[in-house]
Amino acid sequence: MLNGVRVVLTAYTASFRVPSFVGHQLTLPVPPLSTIYGLLSAAAGRWVLPDEVAWLAFRCDYEGKATDLEAIYQFERADENAMPLPKPYPKTRDVMNREFLIMPRLTLYLPPEWEAHMRRPRYALLLGRTQDVAAVESMTPATLEPVETGEVSGVLLPLELVVQNNAAAWLQNLPVAMTEEPHRRLLGMRVFGVLDVKRRPVPLHAPDWLVRDTSDGTVVPCYRREWIRDVSQRTAG
């Protein structure tokens, strides 16, 4: 049994860029783990690494999707220590289609020590880009009980769970976490199955992974520190 806090974040828009697409920026319907650690870093006012979070779980809902035209200003630098400068004309500015979520709702389950940070975040909480500013709609105590089976949607699943359950999911290679700026380094890349909340829930049998919110019966996968550490070590090796 896990006792923690349930934090519901809402925004007008969210954009979790699909990394494999260039030119037309599609959005994921669920944020990658790296975005979750970014949210925790913004709340704490410092860079938060996965070893500092014993466990976490999340689910993302939204009302719809839309596409907008966005101007992209491109910068480059001669090496990692040089000052970034705008690319020479005509590559300085580009315009592309960008997909985004409308009225997203991210439910985060966190250990109790994160309540103070989320109640008074040091920096703005973003669901993607700087314009995707989120607000804490509610924060309540949560109890998560382990379950072996359940129906899930609006979540990320590690590839092994997708394969074991023959689950219908959109497979994407996504970042797990990153080191501190300015020279960010990946702490793990992993193939995940993305389950869109607008599609039919997927039944899963996943002992040691699934937890159920005892207040409303929501079932989500729980990402524990040990699994994140193992992914990071494999990437470093």
C-alpha cells in the first residue's frame, strides 16, 4: 500500500512533442517521464533527479486536439561552450504546424513529501512549452493499493508490459530523465506504449506494476525508483 498525495494539474493547452517527427510537430496524449521530473524540478526550484523520488504514477486526460501554425526561431553554436546565435538567413525563422491538447488534466500521484513543493511551486508548472502554463486544481491525500489486473488509459506503459499483454498501444522511444542544464545529458531512453485516454481502455495483467486509487478505482502503472535507476544504468553502460 502506498500513501501519498494526488495532485490534479489543469491548463488551457499542453504539448508533448513526438520526438521522431520533424516539420510537423505532433503531440503525445500523455507526457513522458522526463516531463514529470521537469514538473517536480519546477515545483522544488532546483533540478530533481529520479533518485530523489521513491515512486510516482500519473494519468493524462484532455478534451480535444487542435493544430496551430507556429514560428520557430533557430539558433546554433560552434561548440557546447559557445554562445548560441541565430542561424543565418533564410534559416533563422521557420513556420510549422504544431499539434496541441486542449484543456488537459494531469493527475499526479506522489509521495507525501512532495505536497509542500506542489502546494507552493517555486517556478511556473508547464505541460510542455512555456505557453502551456498549468495550475494546481486540487491536492488531496491518496492511497494506492497494489493490484494484479486492471483497465488502463491515458498512461505510459513500458514496452515489456505492452508485449506481455499484447496491448494495443502507440510505441514511442521517449526520454526518461535528463541531467541539469546547460549541457543536459539523457539519463535513459526507453520504448513506451502510449495509451490515449480517448481510446478504449486496455486490460492488463501486470503484478508489481499496477496500483489502484482507493477513492475512485483509477488504475495506473507505478514507476518506482529502482526501475528508473536500472534504465539509467543500462543507458550509461
